[in-house]
Amino acid sequence: MSHAKPDLTVDIVLLTLIEGRLHVALSPRESEPAKGKWALVGGTIHPNVDSDSTEAALRVVREKLDIAPRHMEQVFTEANGHRTPSGWSASIVHLALHDPKSLTETVERHAMQLFDAEDGGAHLPKGLAFDHKLLINKVVQLLTVKANYSTIVGHFLAEPFTLAEFQSAYEAVLDVVINPANFRQKILKRDTDLLEPMDMVHSFGRPARGYRLIRHLEYFDRVLVEGTRAAA
Amino acid sequence: MSHAKPDLTVDIVLLTLIEGRLHVALSPRESEPAKGKWALVGGTIHPNVDSDSTEAALRVVREKLDIAPRHMEQVFTEANGHRTPSGWSASIVHLALHDPKSLTETVERHAMQLFDAEDGGAHLPKGLAFDHKLLINKVVQLLTVKANYSTIVGHFLAEPFTLAEFQSAYEAVLDVVINPANFRQKILKRDTDLLEPMDMVHSFGRPARGYRLIRHLEYFDRVLVEGTRAAA
DNA sequence: ACAATAGTGTCTGTTAGACAGTATTCA
DNA sequence: TGAATACTGTCTAACAGACACTATTGT
């Protein structure tokens, strides 16, 4: 067994929701390989610094953007002999969500950019580093499935948020149109509460009740969405 | 960065269904560390042999048991500094399913054993190697969630299987009691077929239609199960 | 008063779940 | 013929989805 061990890295697909579309945070690589190309937030695991891979992912985000994302979870590991020019490597890929206002400001402060991540990566810049386009596509796909069964899209919103905002997050991620009256009933009239009431939120018209998520990451027994596929 | 890279391994939680309970295939470790302790099927990735981590997992199962499991998928990666005595290491953990008849024979031929993997590992042998008890518990939990939304439990059955057998697999994994008439309708009267009819299966009483899975790994829009939690 | 958004009540078609009953095999 | 298992039809309560309506704010 004299072969070099594979590299072990973490990559974070950090997403937010801007004008109803998923956007991913990318930064230009500062060193070889793939210098200058747009890349995911990521880095090598430091065994003497990181106690586990989740800590490593949080450290990398903190070093790069100086924030703790509103949600982060490990989703899969991409490990093969052809994903980087230097041979075998493994990346533990994480999905992270953050609210658009905070993330936009943060990204601008750190010479990064947000790119539309939908439509299979068609709107991403050409020539992303390594297999990052593939990683983004896989994560977006996973998020879409998970959104059907959970309140995960609530992590795109700064708390307190209104039911209308919560609904819009579902509509954006799932690409459907939801009836507000039925959405309200389905979310609020449950045996076990998903949301906790907070202060009122004022904007136009009648003020709305603000809510925040309780019970993160729980799976529903049904799909949450009514709805008619959104028109093109 | 002169630190040693973490070890990169694959571990396979190979499960089957015996007398209505999930069982995991374990083998006694033949070398240090943890020599003699019961351990998951697993091994180090060989960069010059394995093209990717899935290939590595299949190779390890083939070398150890000489079979290709009826189902295998990557589920998560456990990576931290305290899971093995030798320091930082990462294991890409896979869930594999196989039918009980074939797996029982295979396991006996290779000095391995099947252990009841339910109840949080309470029936596993004491002192499993490394963090393998934790890995088993996490995988069993994931399988249970996934069973609600998919036909994954069908991979415990040799084809062709009957609807009664298919139903029993759900009942065992989800620990519920299902009404056969309703189960039949729910599975067969769908817009998109889940099962393909095959030859009849004869045992006692009236022969039953045999089926095999089509459309693997697809998510339903609802939980598949009716049902009353099974009595203790 | 009006525009704008929040929130409620009620109807209807669909379906999950319960259950009674029929069909086909083997001994 | 009876035991055992496979399969079908139908009823009912629950609920998803549609929609009309009322409520509360700012201008």
C-alpha cells in the first residue's frame, strides 16, 4: 500500500433565493490548479484543526465569508480518480442555505458573486473549476426533492418571516403555484406545530403575523404542495 | 501542510430481512486494530484500482462475499478525528440490501454472521469495531425514513415476489400493520406502474401473481403506508 | 374611500382506510 | 369439502384544493 492517499476536501454549495430563483455563491480561485476559474466555497480538511467534517465545512465558510450559514448539512461525497487534474480525490459536499439580504452583502464584501443555479447550470459561468457544475446540479436536485417533504426552504428566510414569504419560498424552489388560503391551513392546522408565532411584520397593507421555524429537518407524511406546475 | 492525510475508506451496512427484522452482515476483524471484533464489511479505497467510491464499495463486497448486492447506494460520510485509534479518518458509508436466502448462504460460506440490527443496536454483539454501531444505527434510521416514500424495501426480495411478500417487507421495516386489500390497490392502481407482472408464484392456497420492481428509487408524493403502528 | 395585503369559512371531488365478500388453489 | 391464501367491490370519513368572503392596515 505505497500509493498516495486521496485528498480529502469539503465543498459547500451555498444557496440563496433571489427574485424567485436559486443562486449559488462562487469565488474565483486564487491559486493553481484552476486558478481564476469560479469555484465553490471549499477547502482541504485540516486534521489537527477540524474535529470533524462538519466543523471543517463551517470553518471554511467562516474563513471565506465570515458567516455561519442559517442551515448546513452534509449531502453526499464525490470521490473518484478523474475529478481533479491531480488524480484521486474526495469531496464531502455540503448544502448550505442563507437569506438573500445577508448573503448578498457578505458576498460583495469578499469579492465573490451569486449566480443563478437553476436549469441544470445553464446560467452559471462557463468553465467552472473541477466538477463543481456537477456538484451544484446534484445539490439543487436534492434540495428540490427535500423541499417537498420538509420545511427546509424556511432557512432561506430571515426570521421572523410571514406566511406569504414562506409560501413564496416553496413556490420558487418547487416551481409551483400555491393557493394562499390552503397553504395557510395546511401549515398552521397541524397536530404538531411547524412554526412559532413571533412579532407582527409590517410592510404594505395589513400587517402579517411573523413566524420562525421550530422542528427543523422533519419529514412530513405527505407532500406539502398543492399545485399546479407554474406556467412557463 | 505537512500533516498526514486522513485515511479514506468505504464501509457497507449490508442488510437483509429475517423473520421480519433487519439484520446486518458482520465479520470478525482479522488484523489490528480492533482484531477479533465484529465489524462492517469495509476497506480502504485503492486509488489505482477503484475508479470511484461506488466501485470501491462494490469491490470490497465482492472480495469479502463474492456477491453483488441487489441494491447499494452511498448514504453519508463519517469523518472525524476520534472514530479510530489511529486518528483522523473518513468512511464513505453505503447502504446495501440483499435477499435473506442468498445472503444467509453467502455469509455462512465466508465465516460471517447476521445480527439483528433493530432497537438501536441493542441486539448487536458487544464491542463492535470502531464506530460501527453508530454507523449501523444511522443507516437503519435512514432506511426507515426512505421506506415511507419509495419501493426500496423491494430490494430485500428475490424476484419474482408476491404482493403479500412486498407488503410484509413494508410492515417489517416500518413496524406497521397494513390492510392487504388497500395495499394492493395503492400499489397497483397508480398512474405510473411500480411493479411489472411476471410468472405466478405457487405456495399454499391460491397461487399469486409474481412481480418485479421497475422504477427504482423513486419518491412518492405520499407516504405509502396505511396503518396503525404495530402492537408490541 | 380605496388599495393592498392578511386571514376565515365553506363547498366539493378525491382518496385513504375499513370491511365484506368472491375466487382459486391444495390436501 | 374445507383450509388457506389471492383478489375485488363498495362504503365512509377525512382532507386537498377551489373560491368567496371578511379584516386590518397605510395613504
